[in-house]
Amino acid sequence: DGEVHINELKNGNAEMFWNPTSEVRRQRLKRHIVLFEEQTDFESERLWQHVTSAINKGDQHKATQEKFVLEEEQRNAARERRENGTEWKPLLFRHDATTNEWHYKYEDLRPWDPLNDIAQFEKNGILQTMERHLSTGMSNHKTTCINNQITRHKRSAKDCRRRKTSDQPSNHSQNTESSCSTPESVQELSDDDGKYLGFESLCAQCGKEMNHLKEIHSAVLSLQRAQQDIHR
């Protein structure tokens, strides 16, 4: 939070490297933390609270003592598990025996996609990303629903052409011809919410999902605007 300078030892010149001005502070992302009373016993802020308190008070001796007590408790707990044959199963980390390193189970290393990713959040220690697109299962269902409507539409158009080529069209068939949809409307199929030109309304499941997506979209508009500001 303070200024950082680079000092050139040869000539004694000092160069400003970092200056957290008021403008820089305003652009910072808001920090969100779990309330202390809602944290579990093994979360860092609660687990190291006595060590932190001693450091903040400038009492290095007390901080060292509290650190020793904490680490000794952890060693005793590990010793008891070994004696009882109890296997320790971490909730959020896995051990790589090849490299002898611990890795976060739910790490997401893919690049951030500003066109699809809306927000990233943590819940019960698990990092999750809210995305804009439909799930694979819902997308497949949506595709099936649309294809079925296209098939019905083409069948209807084929029936129309068959009636048009009839040798003895009746008044009734002529009226039917004028009301038939043309095949060209199949190409006008839009993937926007509910805009399926020339087709029946979506099935109940698709319609419910579309309404759900609209609610999500409305709720995250402010997040999108903030994200665009950050990118600029």
C-alpha cells in the first residue's frame, strides 16, 4: 500500500517503481472474505488467530509460542491417526506421488473467456465459474427439439408442394396452399431466445430453461458492465 522506489547503488539515483495513488485504489477489486464467525476451525484466519494477534501487537515471543502450540497440536493429531490406522483424506487437495506435491482438486487452469465466463466464486472451498452458455445436456435437448420441429416443418412443406401439383385442385386445396409455410423459413432459424421463425413454440423443458437463462442474464448485467470496465 506504500510507495516503492528502485535505488541505483552506483550513482545514488532513486526511481519511482510503484505509487498506489487514490486512482489506483479506486480501481481495485472489492475484497470478499468469509465472516470470522462463519469460518470452520481449520480455515487460516481462525486457525492462526492467536499468532496473528501477537504479530499485530509486536510480541514476537508470544507469536513464536502460539505457532509452536499450533504446530505441536497438528503433529500430535497426525501421530494419533497413524497409531489408530486412520487415513487422512483431504477435502480440497490431492497428493501427487510422482512429484511429492499437493494440488488443489478443483483448479481451473483454462484462460478466462470474457465472452462466456460471467463470474468466478468460491463455495465451500470449491472454486466455480458461472458461464453464459447452456449445459451440454440442455444443448443436446434443445437441438433435438429444434430438429424435430424442422422435420415437421419440412413434412408440411412437402405436403403443400404435393397439393400444388395436383391435377384437380379444389377450392379447399387452394386455400390450404396459401396457408402453407415455405421451406425457406427453415433457413431463418435463429438461435436467439424463443426466436424460432416458422416453428411451433418450444417444449416445456426448453421454455423453462429459456426463462431461467433470461433471469440469470438480467441478474448479471451489472457484473458484465463492471467486467467491461475492467477490461478497458
